[in-house]
Amino acid sequence: MFDSTATMNTKPAAARRIHGGTDAQGKPLFDFSTNSNALGPCAAAMRQIQKADCAGYPDPEYQALRESLAVWHDVAPHRILFAASASEFIYRMSIVFALRSTQNYKKNDKQIRTKTVWIPPHSYGDYALAARAAGLDLSDDISTAGLIWACEPGSPLGQNQEGLAQILSALPATSQLVLDCAYQPLRLSGQASANAEQLERCWQMFTPNKALGLTGIRGAYVIAPVHGEEWQLGLEQLAPSWVLGSHAVAMLASWNSVPVQEWLSNSLVILREWKHRQIAICQDLGWQVLPSHANFFCAMPSASIQENRRDFLHDLRSQGIKLRHAESFGLPACFRLGVLHPQAQDVLQRAVKEFSPRFFLSY
């Protein structure tokens, strides 16, 4: 039985950037370390990207793109914001929150609900890094936080945000909640926990590049909450000119097109099959797999592999296989694995079994 109290550390890792994907050794041949759609890149989106006009500036207001996304999400166009990436928006939101906290939330020389941020116990490291860079304090008590980060399904666990609907319903006017929707398009099971009315109370951040298998192209958009005009003004003022380049505009413009959405829908069917197969392989290796709704999951390998993790990961990397150690997420006993195609799964299975009998048999 998986003992969460023994293997989960809810404290955030040290302030450093740790990511999966391409590293100093180049792009891994079998890259389980990212959450990108393994069926990508989406050909329909790629065709639009290849047609992008890189000889001139895009419209700095992105009006056509703004209106198209607004229609698709059934919101007013002025509620759509753009960002160079999700990470860029995370930092920008943190800075705006810090500025507003200092300027507007003082009473009798005592700051109220200011400079306090809550992040999920196991979550994307940039939430905490951005808070620290902006001089904000991290709190374990969500009721005291003025800025709240949520992600559903969340990384690394691929699970729903616990209590999200209740948090949104009770969200005070003095707090802002940002819902990271990066993996909602890659949901393979379960349902979103918040309804449309509750979502109107938060910032919804979308990064389609993962779902399209195009993580090399950066670009994101955000739906502001109803009555978020003052905050939105501050966020727009801090944005650089042309926050999106031509390739990002083309990717986002293709996102809501029929060919792209049909491709995505079809890819989810295949990813579900691949995920079941990959889980079975991990279980055959004696790894304990944690539940996940997304195209990735966490697994706890044998104690021997955990104890010799560095050698194990180095050996796999030398064979072109990369896993994501989940220590930076507060899960030092686990690896996070993106779902890949069956050939990659078989390569992983053989590599683990051949690494050394002591690593495979002692669990």
C-alpha cells in the first residue's frame, strides 16, 4: 500500500528551476519527463504555424485572435488577455499582486490579506519561484491568502484540485484565484470540479501547446474573472509590447478550429489506451502507480531504485530515456511519467529490467 505520509513532502523544493524535456544532452529519444501530447505535433496546427507571416509585426492588440477566443469561450472580448507563456503570466500576476498589496491594501499601517500566496502542496515550481521573486510570502492556510494558485488536473499527480468548487464559491473579494488549465484539454478521465458560474470568479489560464504537442512554441491566453477590470489593467500595463510572436498567434488562432479540435479528440482516445498499457508495464516492474486523470502519472519505484536513483536515471538517460524525478514537487519517492507510445514503453521496461537485478528484484 502506498504510504503518502512516508513519501510525500509538502514543503516546496529549493528556489531553482527544474524541468523535464531537452537538457544539456539534447532532446531525449524517449522522453517520459514532459506532459506534452505524445501524438503531436498536431499537423493541422503546424500548417497554420508554417503559414505565419514572420516578416512583419502581428497586430499588437491581437484583435482578431481575441474576438475568436472570446466567441469560443462565450465571454466578452475584453476579458481575454495574452501572455508569452504560462510561466510569464505566473510571474506577471505575482508582481501585480505584490504591487497592489503594497499600494492598496493598507489599513492603520497594517497590511491585511497582503503579500500572502497559497499554492497546492504538489505543484508547478514557478508558482513558488514567482512568489519569492515578487517578495511574497507562502502560506499553508488558504484562508489567509490574497493570491491562490490552482491547477486541474494538476501536475505532477494529474488529480483534481481538492475542494476547488468550495474554494471558488467562498472566495472573498480581496483574494484572486488563478486556475491553471494547461492539462484540462489532456484530461483522460473524470470531470472538472468547478461549474461555469464558479469559474467566472477566477482567472483561467490556457496553454494549448502541451495539448497540441508543440511545447517549443510559447504562447498563452487568460480569461479574466467577471469584474476583474482593475486587475486586468495592471496586468496589461506590465505586459511587453507584442507579447505574442507570429508563431504563437498562429498556434492560438488554430486552437479552436474544427480540424485541430477533432485531432485532439481523436488523440485522447489513443492516449487512454497507451496510458492503460504504460500503467500495466509500471506495475509489472513492481512500481506503485498513483491515480491520475491526465496523460501523465506518478509512480513509486522499488526501494533499491530510490536509494540508487542518480545512477538509475543516469543509466536510462545514456540510453535516450528520460524520467522526471518528482522531488521538486515534494514527492521524492516518485517519478512522473508522461504517457508515450508503446515502443517507448517497451524500451523503458527492458532498460529497467536490464539495469541490474538488485534494482528490479528488491521491492
